[in-house]
Amino acid sequence: MPYKQPKIEKVFYSIGEVADMFQVNTSHIRFWENEFDILKPKKNKKGNRLFTKEDIQNLKLIHHLVKERGLTIKGAKQKLKDNKQDTLDKHELVDRLKTIRQMLVEMKEEMG
């Protein structure tokens, strides 16, 4: 499933909002948090996780590796350890290409 861009940009997102963005349940997000040390959400006094834009970017990358590319958790960890920036650059390029494709599809539909 693709990542759902939030309608309103916020400083912090709850775990429920983040799970909805990635169309997974909250336990999935907590599991990824335990497995990937690049995820460090802040916690409020009640212990609720508060995810920043940086956390969301890291989750997008993890989601891409595990859900879209089909890597195992171990494989995704290794990919991030070996060359996180290269993986991030490739993911951003794919995201841009998907956006361009969607725009072209919408233009085609409007014309035809």
C-alpha cells in the first residue's frame, strides 16, 4: 500500500495517525520502532509516542524497503547500515517519479 500524505502538516503525529498514513496497525509501528534504531519518537508525560517529520521520513524509508521492495527486517537493517543516504536518494527519486506519473494520468483523464 502506498504512503498517505497527511492533509495537515503538524510538528508531532500520534502513533495512530502514523499507522493510518502507512495503512498498518499501531503494533506494526511499535515493532519497527523496536527493530530500527533510526526511529526515535519522543514520548510525552503519559508515555504516548510523538513522531516528527524526520520520524515519518525514516518510516517511509523502512516501509519502502520492507513492504514495497520485500526485504526482510534483517535485510532492511543491513541496507540502512551499509548506505542509508543512497537508499534514501533512490526512494526519493521513485517517489518523485510516482508523483509525475500520477499527474500525467490525471492530465490524460482531463483531456480525454
